Amino acid sequence: MKRIALNLLFVASVLALSMTGCKSSFEDDEYSGTKSTSDGAGEVVVDVPEADDDYTLVSDESSIAYVHCKNTSFEVEGNASLVDIKTTGVKIELKKSGTYYIDGTLDDGQIQVDADSTDVVKVVFNGVNLNCTTEAPFRVKDCSKTIVTIADGTTNTISDTKGNADSAALYSKRYLAFNAGEKATGTLNVTANCADGIACTKQLVVSGGTFNVTSADDGIRGKISLVIHDGKFTVNAAGDGLKSNSEAEGYGYVTIDKGTFDITSTDEGIQAEGNLTIHDGTFNIKKSEKCIAALGDITINGGDFTLTPTVTGGGESGSGHGITVKKNDDEIRTGNVTINGGKI
């Protein structure tokens, strides 16, 4: 794509930020999405649907910005009005609907999406290496949707430290989706030294790409839902591998259409607070107390599964299971396991 003339060059100075430590769970104080009811806390869910044009990148140069990470500063080409470079800290905000091509290295800084609640922000990881010692290196604060495309032929890396004040190395408070390039030859590597690798407090959708995630807690988590249409995943998690944990009725579900999954996790390989549905794919899940687990129904329509659970001493009843329905708060299993096809 042809670039237009340089409109803006900002250099942001490095400023030490206070470390508040990891948040061990989803904390969304500013956009809580919950309300109190007479019989306890009830979660309010806004279900944002996928759209046909989610993964179409705009060609209008007025809606494009090129963000070059320069270790301790940023250089912006294209429409510079789409971004805001903060004067304190190495931080840039993506402020409007548009497409943002991001490349280069940040030694200790953050890229944050903070647009209008109706805006759709499209980000292309075009060979980027993001690191941050105090917060998530890539963070979505506000917008309607953020769509991340992993450019063909690129390797992209995101890593945090134990001082990350967010719940994940790549953290979103809004709808988040990932997409592969036309050839699906791009890779996203995520190393989370604090808590989760990729975490979204709303819906998390993956339509393709190669993901290598190593995490101090969960690997990939979408709270309202986790939907995977395709992709290649290598996850090494000290917590759960793939997870959705909303307690709202009808949510907290995991749906997998197809893909290749190599998951090593201390707790559960794939876990849903609601229903878990697998249509196809290749799954190698090992060293997990429960390889595939849900509080709701588990439905397997096809796929190739190699499940190697690990039994640990003192674990709850059901530890060491390949496929299991979990107990609810009343210690009752209410879900069903239905296997319509596949090889296990």
C-alpha cells in the first residue's frame, strides 16, 4: 500500500510509572457491566454480533495511520489525527474508527485503543514487538470492536512483567477479534509473566492465525464468550488453556469450529462456565487436571483428540478426566456430554 506524506512525528519521553501488581481476575471498574439485584449480583451482557465486513481493511488513506514503534518513541505516517501520543510515558492511543498498521519495537510502553463506543478500530500487527513493565503492552479501553489482523509473513511479540496492573499481556475491555492475512502466514507470540496471555472481558473471536501463548495464569480467555473459527494454537498455561467464565445465563460459552490446538495447562485445557461445543479440529491436550470441561453441556460433533490428563493428589472429584461436566455451587452436575463424532 502506498503511503502518503509524513504528517506527524512525535517523540514520547520515557517516564517511570508506578507498579500496582497483577489483577488476578477481570476487573472493569470504569465499564463494569454489572448491576446489583435483590438476590445478588446480576451480570448485564451486551451481545455484539460479528459482521461480514469486520475483517475488511479500508483503502481510504484518510482513515489509515501507520504507527512505527521506535523503542522509546513513536513515528506516525498517514492521518495523524487518528492517534494521540501522550506526553507522559511511552504511550499512544488509537482514537477513531480506521485502520492502524503497527510495526517496530517498544522497549517499555503501551498501545491503547480508546475510541468512541460506536467506533470500529482495525489494527494490523505488521511485525511488532511490544513490551511493558507496568500495564498491558496492548490494551483496549473503549470502542465498539477492535479487530486485529496478523499480517502475512510477520512475527509479532507481546510480553509483560509481573508488574502488569492489567489482567493480561494483551487485554481488552471491549469486543476483540483476531484475523489472519490472506495466506495465514503471520504469527503472534504472547508471553505473560503476570497473569493471562490474551484476555477480553467481553466477546473474544478468532477467525485465524498462528498463536503461541505462554502465561502465568490462563492462556486465552474471553469472559462473555470465546469463539474460534480457525487457527493454530500452542498454549502453555499455568492456569487454564482456553476459557470463558461469564456466569450470565446463556453465556460463558466456548465454541470451536476447527483449528489445531496443542495445549499444556496446569488446571483445565479447555473450560467453559456455560456450554462447550466443538465441531472439528485437532486437539492435543496434556498435563491438565481436566482436558475438556464445562459447567453446562459439552457437545463434540467431530475432531481428532489426544487427551492426557494428570491426576493430582488432593484435587476435587473429577480431577484427571479427559472430558467432564463440572459441579455447580450446589455440588451437582447438571450438564450433559454428547459425542456425535470424532476420534478420541
